[in-house]
Amino acid sequence: MRILVVEDDQRTFEYIRKGLLEAGHVCDVIEDGTDALAHATREPYDVMVVDRMLPGLDGLSLVKALRSAAVKAPILFLTSVGGVDDRVEGLEAGGDDYLVKPFAFSELMARVNALARRPPPQASAEKTKLSVLDLELDLVRRTCRRAGKDIELMPREFSLLEYLMRNEGRVITRTMLLERVWEFHFDPQTSVVETHISRLRAKIDKPFELPLLHTVRNTGYSLHA
Amino acid sequence: MPSAIFRSTPVRLTVLLGAVFGLSLVITAAIAFVLVRQELAARVDQSVADTFAIIARANTDVDDLQESVDNHSAATLDDDSIYLLQDASGRRLAGNVTTAGFAEGWSTVGSDTLENAEPGVDYRVLSGPIGQYRLTVGTNLSEVDEVAMLMLTALGWAGAVLVALVAVAGVFVAVRGQRRLEQISSTMADVGRGDLRARIHLSRRNDDVDRIGRDVNVALDRLAALVEGMRQVSVDIAHELKTPLNRMGIAIEGAIESNERGADVTPMLEQAQAEGRTINSTFDALLRIAQIESGARRARFTDLDLAPILENIADAYGAVASDNQQSLELIQEPGLPQVHGDADLLTQLFANLVENGLRHCPPGSSIIIGAARQASHLVVTVSDTGPGIPEAEREKVFRRLYRLEKSRTTSGSGLGLSLVKAIADLHGARVSLGASDPGLVVRIEIPVARSA
């Protein structure tokens, strides 16, 4: 993937660049908001990572300007202020996701991956069935089957599985699950995600030979064959 | 300095008041002068008409008339009055003036047209026929002018005394007002220099200056309490961070030692990382509370249903509870009204309360979320059958970083309830803690949305 990182803190962008290069991506770093606007309207990127606080043009204005210049690449905001307002403002300005500093690189990578493979809005509406190996999810009839056997899922387990299946093969972090499945924009003090994952696992994996739902140590989960 | 004095409000008011007084005095005097003069002139006319009637009544006999006019003339002092009796041809028969004649009826004549008259004084004259003769009676207006003059003098003196008194009183009030204002200003200067105990001295009069003074004092009390609170919080934060920082230091030191021995350092570094996360989450929670308290979130409030929020929480934590051998139940009245608020924050509020229950209650406990409408409020209670909170501690648990002594050793930042309180305050909701025998009941009363 070709990724643009707009960040003025050297330690942060070195950390991000190193990680992205190791993961096999192409990464450009621009430290100034105004330069980034000029550059990003010319060059095609798969994903952009934009810090909220930038010299020149601040991150919010940069993203607004990019969106009005019809730049459609998904954008991940970075911020050091862990506020809910910032998240909403960022999304309203045209950002697609939001990550609060300090963050683990695995969290950033997981989110960048999820953004990059996000299908265009109209395409996602057409898909009514998801499948991974012998696991099938019918989004219209709200049913789940594995190896021809019906599996009864609670509504929240269904959304959890749907999100994991849509991101088949990608690492999904605990925070991403909390945000997408439960709309929790805070860090719970109890093991909400772990509990629900283990219940889901008991239903879709335990009775079968090959496990599909994998734990990625220190990061999150991934569903794949 | 003189210009400074003139800029002071009391002095300016005094000068203004004095000017208004003086002006109104002049206007009043002018009106009184005109009215009195008119009244006196009317009386003079009356007296002239009376005299004319008395002489005329005598009869039409020319000798009697002559005698009467002569008598009146003789009785006149200082040429105050004029009398004239003429025959049809205008020849003077009697009287104290020699003028050829006067216009018929009322007229005012100057003394220059008369002989034997007081100079510079006007006369009011009535002239009319009596049979074939013609009688003229007049009186000078000097008395009117004298009375008017007297009155003007009196008003002038009264005015002077009044203005002098107003000036003295004004200066007195101005100086005193100025002194009180200066006292307020010097108190504020003390506060500005950092002395938060300085207070404005109030008089017993309870006037407007005292009212402002009292408001300022109340604001200073609150400010002092806030500053004290901040100071306390900074101390608490420092203490709160010392533990994880210390542990982190130990872990890193252990890692260095292990590294020198060639042993695996991963577990120790992971421990250091976990401590770093703890520190970060404490800061996150503090920043979040501060952000919520700033009130900016209110701009994003919408009317929303609490039911799906509570159902989501019951669903998310129900599984956690049963894994802990606890139970979580949601009991809500159907058709709950909407509230005006922020869904993300309200989710966090109730999640925090439920998590508190889950973390502080032993296995076998049950936690119940109840929601019902009570008049203009939606009341949500989160009750548990755990150890509860002693009554004396119930107010303190909302303080930042406060933890019950016995829960010092358990995890948690001590910020959960402060966050709950901050979110509730933002929504205009009341939070109260009570006992549920055994256990704790947290009661949140949220005003229902205006449209509901």
C-alpha cells in the first residue's frame, strides 16, 4: 500500500514509517499541513494518516480541504487529546477513523488495514452473505451456519462475527471491536471483549475441527482459515 | 489626580445631581415669578376697579365727584395712585394729574406720560364715563415689582444654600463611595497578587455596593475552594503516578539486569509497558473529565432514547457478570421518555456504574439496572448486593482519585465516579448514593427532554 503520513513529531513519524516499511508498505512523510495539501491532491494514496496538530494547516482543515478537492483516500486521524469531541469533529471533517496517542503500532496498522480494504459504500450494501471457509453468515435472514449446521447467535454476537468476517484475515484490535460492535468509546475496566469473543468461539469454533477465530497476542483478533 | 477624581463615578454623579438641582431651581423660580406677578397684577386691577366704583357710586353731582376725587388725591402718598375727573370737553375738574386724557377702559401707561408721577414705574389705569363726566383712576405697579423682586431674592438665597448643601453632601457621599470602591479595588489587587483569603469589607447598610461586594466574596470563596481542590488534585495525581512509575522503574531495572545476564527480558518489558498504560489511562481519564467539565460537549446534545443504551450495556456486561458468577439484570418501564444528551457519554456513565458493581462485588452478587419515569425526570438506578459504601464516605467517592481505603489494593483509577459525576452534571442530572441493604444503590435523575 502507498501511505501518506502527515505528522510533525519526528519520533512519532519515524516510529510509524519504520513499522509501515517493515510491513511492506510504501510510506511518505510530510511534516507541514500546507505542503501535505499540495502533495496529497497530486499523488494517489491508499490511506492517509493525519495528525490533528500540524504546522501550516491544522489536520482538521487539511482533511476538509482534501475532501472538498475530491480526494477520496481513507484518512486516519491521530491526536494526543483523548477527547470524544475530537473524534466527532474529525469524522465530521471527513476523516474515516481516529486514533489517540500514545498508541501501539499494531493498533495503527490494524486500523490502516481496515481502512484500506473498506469497500466503496455502494458495494457493501449489495453483499448479503459473508463466508469464511465453511462458516456462512446471512445478513438478510440473520442466520449463521458452519459446515451445514445452524448456529444460534445472540444479536451482539452476530454483529461481532459480521465485523470480523468483513475483515477476514485482518487483525482487529480490542478497541476497534469496542467502537464498532458496542459503540464504546472508552476503555472498559472489565473484560467485555474477551468474554464475548470466548462465547462466540464456543459457538463457531469449539464444535469444529479447524479454529477460525484467532487471538493475536497483545493486539486483538483475526478471523481466517 | 484631579482628573482621576473627576473620573470616579460618585463624584461625577454628585456634579450631575448638583447641576440638575440648580437647573430645576432656576426653572421653578421663573415659573413662580411669572405666576406671582400675574396674581399681583390681577389684584392691582381689582383695587383700581374698586376705587373707580366707590367714586362713581357717590353720584353724578359734579361737586360731590370733585370732592371725592380731591379727597382720594389728597390721601395719595408718594404718587402711588392717580385720579382725574374731566368734563365732556376734556377739561380737568379735579385730580392729581394734568395729562390731557386716557384711552377708554383699561390701559398701562409709563410714568413718562404723566406729570407728578414716580419715574420709571408703570401705572395701571381705568378710564370711564360717569354721566357727562369722565373719571380716570390708576395705581402704580411698583408694589408688584417690589414683591416679585423680594421673591426672586428669597429664591436666590434659598437656591444658593441648597446648592451649597448639595455640594457638601455630594462631596461627602463621593468621598465615602470612592473610599469603598478603593477598598474593593485594593482587595482585588490583593487577590490578584495571590492572596485568595482577602475579602471585601461589607458595611451594614446592605446597599448596592455591599451586594456587589458580597457577590465578589462568594465568587472568591468558590475560587479559593477550586484552587484548593486543584492543589489537592495535583498532589493526588503525583501520588497516583508514583506507584506505577516506581513499578515501571523496577521492571526496567530488572530488564537491564536480565539483559546483562543474557536472560529473557520480554516479561519485564511487558510489565513496564503495562505500567505505562496504567499511567496513560489515568491521564486519559483526567483529561476526559476536564473536557466534559468544560461543557463544550453540550453543543452536540440530541434528544435520545435511553433504552437502547441501557440494553447495550446489559448485553455487553451480562456475559461478563455471568463469567464472574454474578448476575446483571435490566428492569425498565416501557415507553420511557427521551432525554437530552450525548449517547457516547451516557453509555460511559452507565458502563462505569455497572463495572464498579462488577469489580467491587463478590461472586454470587446481583446487579440490577432499573429505569423509570418520575415526574419530569428519568430515574436510572444501578444497585448491587455487594459491600456498599459507608455513609460517611459517600460524598467523597466523587472526588478525583479518591478510593475507599479497602479498595486501595484493587485495580481501578479512582476516577470512575468522578467521571460519572462530570457526565451527570453536564446533563443536569443528579447523582446520589444510597444503601440497598446490603449493597449500594446509585441513583441518576436525568431531566426528560423538553419535547417528551
